[in-house]
Amino acid sequence: MTRSSTLGPAARDEALAAMSGLGGQGELDVLVVGGGIVGVGTALDAVTRGLSTGLLEQRDIASGTSSRSSKLIHGGLRYLEMLDFGLVREALQERGLLLTRLAPHLVRPVPFLYPLTHRGWERPYVGAGLALYDGMAMIGKSEMGVPRHRHLFRRQVARIAPDFKTETITGAIKYYDCQVDDARLALTIARTAAAHGAHVATRVQVVGFLREGERVVGVRARDLEAGPDSPEIEIRARVVVNAAGVWTDEIQEMVGGRGSLHVQASKGIHLVVPRDRIRSEAGFIVRTEKSVLFVIPWGRHWIIGTTDTPWSLDKAHPAASKADIDYILEHVNAILREPLDHEDVEGVYAGLRPLLSGESEPTSRISREHTVVTPVPGLVMIAGGKLTTYRVMGRDAVDAAAHSLKTTVNLTIRDSITDRVPLLGAADWETRANQRVLLARRSGLHVARIDHLLGRYGGLVDDLLTLVESRRTLGVPLEGAEDYLAAEVVYAVTHEGARHLDDVLTRRTRISIETFDRGVSAAPAAARLMAAELGWDAARTDEEIDHYLRRVEAERQSQLKLTDQEADEARVKVPDIV
């Protein structure tokens, strides 16, 4: 069964009706709880195996960890040093798959410099590690997709990165990994799953499980958009897959604490600064006493991170404190000729890594391996892992669900095929990229605009250009955030499931971290565009704008506090709009 990939308001209503049985479809084979990267990957794996599939997300697609990562698709050099060769090899294979086959329009190579500070032993030691890293990437089904590493002397480093303090190093090794807009990757996977027949509904909270004896046979849920007094919805499924990330322990409590997964949240924060503040053709990766520091090229910006500290406060809105920001600035300034300060910071974001715990070691040492368990019949739980290996996690979760299905119903369940299912936008991306000048001429947009759209939508650029052609007023830059077109806001609502201003400014675009005012200037124009598509009246539009401005101010206040506790108290003063 193939359905539209459009995740507009009507599609959400239809998905809820179908999942609750009102659409006459009855029981689902697989219901996924959680719309982060693992949840959407699981839904895509299930539906492409021929299983009737639904997905529920309490907030927005990728609203948690999956929009707040370092935005790297990588093997993880740190795990190589931990001798976690299996995880590194698996991640490098997935990197190659995403870059060359599944999402070449979203994933792109990025060069890094690994500075060398010791004479003698360090260059052969790091060089051997990177040779192994490249070697692992070349073994397997997919192409490596990126250049091999090469050794640089101090003078070469100075040419590539003039703002790097070369007097403190003996040279560097240049190597490649990949990057992606994590929220856009998750959204594209969700849309791809929907195109293959999955039912996807956001702003739906699971409040309990349906049970028949010991077996889980579905969930009780509440449509948050319908208000606090809305009746509960019952959604029946042969298997429920919990992919709730840092909320895993809370889901386990719903089944009476049954389950062996214990997830520890580790906070990582990132800073965003303008590209012109650091002159370099490559990013950096530098050791710190606790983890590693990444300085990552990001369009007209740099992303700098990250921290790795335990977090036990509000999971929906982890807060970055002044101490976190000072830590990042201190470590990046140690390698820069011209130091950065707080005034250089455009954006700050904090995310939580769902680490499998149970040991006394610090979070920086806990492995990113994932685990799948079936605590009670009919319920599969998956936790751990990393962005790069989402597809493997989804496959393993559905394998566990398939085992449960085989024992209860007479279903023939095929093996995973997601290593051969390109994501939406991949198919025509290369052709459209070759046609970039022609597309610019036809649309009246600058070639740089076409490149921007190709990097965000791939072959789906045709949708945006059709929208601009039919409504010329949408072919102009968004007021207050001129890197984006007004058409992208409208498309976010009509095709990408955006329902609130925060969805657009924080995840469909990255305006909230790419502008010094955190998107405050763009909020009114974006809200007006959304209002026209969603039928908001003036009062509702003002409410959305007001909420966004208060959220930004709460985040700014939290970033002035010295401790996690104080930062959390400042941030939680503005909860979600729904």
C-alpha cells in the first residue's frame, strides 16, 4: 500500500482515524512510540517489510535528542580508541550507505583536522588509527564515499586554517566524516515511511498500555491538539515498539516497571558562531580532559561542542548553563588565535544522549551500543545507539517485533530492506543538481538559492519551485531570516507536518540557532504564513508568536545561570504550547 508522503494537517487526522480503528483498518501489526530518529527508522523498516505500521510522537518529529546532536554521521574515533571496533565498523558502513545510496541529498562529507601536539609517537599512533578507520569504511557493501586521510605539516595546517594556533602543534592529520541536518533526516525518514503506507501522528501522548493478561495489545493515547479534556484514544497493535529514548524508564513504569533497560541522560551542549569568526577550510577535532571538542563547518556558521555531563532534570527542555557555555569557549579558545566570547555566539542548543547505564562509570565512558528487549509479550523496547546507526536500530527492533508476531499470528515477515530504500528526495537529486543553473533561470531564483534548496530537499526541490511559481510572493526571503525562503515555511506546514511556530523556526529550519536574535525577528512573518495554511485567527497567531518569544527569553535566561538546577528552573517557566 502506498500513500502520499505529504504530512499536512489532513494527513495527521487521517492517520489518527486509521490507527484508532475509525478508518476501518482495525489492529496494526506494529505501533511505534516515539518520533525521534530511532522511532521513524523503525517505522520505515516495519512498513517496508509489509507490516501495517503506525507511529505516535508526543511533541514534534525529532523534537528531542534527534534535533540537538552534533549533526555528524560518523564512525566515532573515540569509540575506536575504546577498542569498540564492532560499533565503529557498523557506523562507518552506515555512513557509506547514507552518503552514497540512501540520503546523498542530505548527507555530505566534511573535512576535519586532528592536531598533533607531541613529537615522535603521536603521528604514527593517530595515523594508524585513521588508517584503520578508513580501512573499515572501505570494507562492506557500500562505497566509502569520502577521501582518505592524509598527513599535514605545520605549514600546511597554517594555510588551511589561518586562525588555528599552529605554534602549539607539530602538524595534523586531515580526515573526512559526514554531516547532516539531524532534524531534517528524521523528518525525511518519517515522510518516506508515510509514502510507503505508515500512519504518522504527532502531538499524541501515550498515557498507558492496553493489556490482555500479560500481553500488551496496544496503547491508550490522548490527542494533545484536541485539548486537555479530550477523550482517550485506544490504538490496538499486535506489537508496540517503544523508541522513546531518554523517556524509556517512564514507559517501562507504565508496564509496572517490567523491563531491564535503564537509560541515563547525558547532556551535550553546542554553540553556533558565524563562519567568519574562524578562518579555516576544515573543521577540528581536539581532545579534552572529558571527551572531544568538535568545531564543525555548518553552512555560514560553525557548530562547536560538546559537553558530556549527567542530567536528571527536565527531559523535554534540557538547559545549557553559563558554566556549559564557558567550558566550550575555554576549550575552543585554547586552539584559536582570536578568542571567541559570549557576544560571538549566535545560537546555543542542548540535547540529551540516551545512554544505557547500570555501571558506575561516567557518561563519557558509557558505550553507544544499543539494546533491544521484550519485557512483556507484545512490547519491544529499544534504547542506546547513535544517530548514524539509526537504520540498524530500526532493523533490530523490527526483528524483535517479527519474532513476537510469528509466535502469535500466522504472518510471513520478510527481512529488512531499508539498506536498499532511498529516502524521499534522493532519487532525482543528482539530476536536479546538474540542472541547477537551468532551474535558477526558470524560477527566477539565484543559483545559490537553488543550491540551498537542493541541500535541504534534494529531488523534492520541484515541490518548492512549483509552490513559488504558483505564488510568487513565496519566492522572497523570509523577513528576519533571509537564508530561507517564505515558501519553506508554507511547505513545512503543507508537506512536513509543522503545526506550531516552534516546529518551523527550530526544526524545519534552523533559524532559532542561526540568527543572533534566535528567530525573534522572523517569528511574526513565519506565523502569518503558517496562519494562512492552518486557519489561525489573529488571537491564535499572536499566541504562537508570544509563546515563541517567551521561549527564547527563557532559554537566554537559563544560559546566564551558573548551575544546571538554576538553568532548568529558568527554562521550564515556559512549557510547550501544547
